[in-house]
Amino acid sequence: MLQIYLPIADVSINIATLLIVSIVVGFFAGLLGIGGGFLITPILIFLGIPPIYAVANGANNILAASVSGTLAHWFKNQLDIKMGLLIIIGGIFGSIAGIILFQFFQSKGFVNNIISIMY
């Protein structure tokens, strides 16, 4: 089958496998109202993508699902702006703490191990 080389992660992966995994994760993200990142990241690690790159691409998945879900609920008038703003504020602080911790583990040279253990 067709392999695609991912230069940043420095790995090759089967295109069909990546597309099927993306479709399945997207389906569950839409069905359950989740970002999908917590599903795609361990799957990418299992497929041989280094954890540090799997996390970054999982974040892309979360962003895409979150934006499309937010727009869908916005147009249905189901979005509570006040609650959303509070969640965003908490998410910003949590993300900053996560980035600091990630950089710490990366500087010590064992970020991939920590990510793999946590998943």
C-alpha cells in the first residue's frame, strides 16, 4: 500500500491506515461531543509516531473538532457564552501549566516516556 513520509516526525505511515483512524476518531468525536485528541494520540503512538509529535497532532484534532462543534451549536442557539468563557479561562491556565510541565520534562530528556506512560 501507499506509504507517506512524515518529515517532521521522521516516520513513514500507511495512508489508508491514517485516513481510517482519522475517520473513526472523527466519528466518535462527533457522536460523543469530544475533542478526539485523547483517542488519536495513543493510536498514533501505537502506529509508531513518536509521542511528542502524536501529542501535537492530537491538539490539531481537538481544535478541528472543537471549532466545528462550536459552530454547529452556535447556529442551533445551544451555546452558553458565559459558561464557554469561564471554560476558556480555566483552559488557558491549565494549558500554560501543561506547557511548562511539558518543557520541563523535555529539558530532562524524558518527555516521550512521560507521554507514553500517561496514555
